[in-house]
Amino acid sequence: MTTLRTDVHMPPRLLAPGGTPADRTTHEQRYGPLGYGDPAALLRTLAESGLTGRGGAGFPAYRKFVSVADAARRTGRAPTVVANGAESEPASHKDRTLLRLSPHLVLDGLQLAAEAVGAAQAYLAVEDGASYLESALAQRHDPVRVQVVRLPARFLSGQASALVRYLSGGPARPAHPVPPVRERGVRRAPTLVQNVETLAHLALVARYGADWFRSAGTPAEPGSALCTLHVPGREVRVVEAPFGMPVGRLLPLEGMSAALVGGYHGTWIPAAEAARVPLSAAFLGAGVLAALPADRCGPAETARVLRHLALESAGQCGPCLNGLPRMAAAFRTLATPGPQGTARTDLFRWAGLVAGRGACHHPDGTVRLVRSALTTFATELDAHAHGRCTATDHTPLLPVPAERA
């Protein structure tokens, strides 16, 4: 169950007030008409807004748009635009919440993106909710045809190269990053892949302008972001918050030992430090913020997540095929009170060997989680080495899907 809170941190921009899905009529009454016909002006406004991608990388949206349009001119091929709503991160609910409540805002952004780069074909890729989105599309008469595509429910299905590979008729597994999908993507055409939240922001930037968008956030990081909050004993919540707001205002951290910031490719941060950290695209990742109570075992939670990440590997390159299972097994040793052998030393060494060497960023994200856990939970790991765990509640906290057959 996911609940929605938009009134605490800022007036709602992206999400329908009251948690009620907006049909086409309600959407137009709320946001007004959408203008077309001047791609150059849209790109200028996009550049001035400073909008960055909300899918995890935080790359400037304008630069990605321009690179796709340039590739289309060089190759003479019409580009393709893909709205990425896969949200394969088990702890994230933001994209599915956005698509359920404000589908037409995302579809507006998708149409604008197609016009800006000169695309004749657009896709909306999701793991679930496809029928609902197809119904929303049936209410519209857009200039560019949009096809809703159902993706396999795998952690890497939403990775850009895996996504375009699947749309081209192949498996939903990452491909070699050279050439990038912006130059050769769906069926070898230049392809713009944008997270659905990014496209929803684009629809608002096009309506209200760059200054309006920059009225939230900070000069360096303008705008707002959707976050999924995990607090023990409460329902999972999706909130909208401006960049620059301290994490402690979003996530109650009193009585907590640490916070996971950014999801399963994110970072463990001690609670006292996390409370002061400003919300930033630099570490927000999938938009997940999770609080770890002082009576829970951080190494055990990390070990569960690492096993999931290792099992979800595409198994196509050495860092994933060999490195991640070894790291998951070593961390499982650390999470179990008793002799640790060389597990800690091995993890630090393997992290250096794996980082930056995968076909995609899955190994890098996993290494980020491992390194932060080794540092944040160092005291608990010392206790484990002496045969004891300070946790009194061993109930699993972070959501990890059941292992696949």
C-alpha cells in the first residue's frame, strides 16, 4: 500500500491533489492547454530551466535532447522517444504513483519530447499498469503515436540499453554502451530515453517557463523531485520535495541508526549526518529514502539487498557474473555473527576491481552500497566479528522480491 503526501513539503506540482487520478478533462482544467509548434523555443526554455533527469543519473535533460537531435541530423534517421516507467527498483513507488495519478502530464511531456527532437515514434515502457495507460491514451488525439510496452519485471529492465534492446526485439538486458542509445537505439535509430518524472516536469516547464520551475529548489539544483519514503511501522509514502531540503525534514530519523539514500544502488548514511544532508540529485538515485531503526541490523539488511542485486544481474560481463555473487556471499558472512576471515578485506579489494568495468552501471551501484555499508556499519561489523549482534528485531525491513525460479 502506498499513500500520497504532497501538502507538507511544497504545493503539488506533479501529483494530483488529494490522491485522485486525473482524467483528461480534469488534467486540462488543472494545467491548461499545451502548446506545440516551436521546438527551438522549447529547447531554449528547457536549457534555462536546468531540468535534470529523474531516473537516477541526474544528467541535464537539455544536453540529452540536443545530442539525440544532432545524431538524427547526422544519420538522416528519424529518432525515437521512450518514456521509461519501468521502475525496477523494488523500494521505489514514485513512477507508478505518478503514472496512476497524473498520466496525462507524462503523456504531454512525451509528446513535447517527440516534437523537440523530431521523433515520429514514441513508446511508454512500464512493468505494470499498461491497461490503465492505454485507456488514458485513448482519451487523447496526439500528433505522435505512442505505444505502451510491458517490460519483464527485472531489476535491469529499465536500464536504457536494456530497454532499447527489448523494444528492438531482443532480451531486456543491457548492451555495450558504445555507441550510446542516443546515437543508436531502438532499431538502430537515435533514441531519447527519459524517465517519466522527467517528462512530467518537461510538460510543466513548457507551460509555465523556466523561472517558474526554478522557483523551487536551489540555484544549482532547481526544481523538485518525487521521493519514496520507507519508515518502519508506517505505510510507504510518496512525497514531492524541493532540492535543497534537509533529508531529516522528509524522513523522521529520531531513534534511527542510519538512512538509505538513493535506493539499492544508493548509500547508507549515519542518521545524524543524513538528517542534515540536503536533498540532491547527486545521491537521490531512484528517489528512495529509507530509515533504519537502531534495533535493526544494517549488515543483515545490506546482505539481503546484495543477494537480490547479484541474482538480478544480466550475467553478461565478469564484474556481474563473478564479482557480484562473491561480494554478496562475503557480505552474508559479515552479516552473520562469528568469524569473518578475510571477508572485509576481500570486499574492499573486489569493490576496486568491479567498479567502472561493467557493461552497465549495475556493478557500480552495487559497489556504492557495499562501500557505504562497510563504513556506516563498521561498529556493528566489529560486534559481529566477536560473535554478537546488537539488533533486537530481525524482521526484514527493505522490500526484496521473492527469488525467481
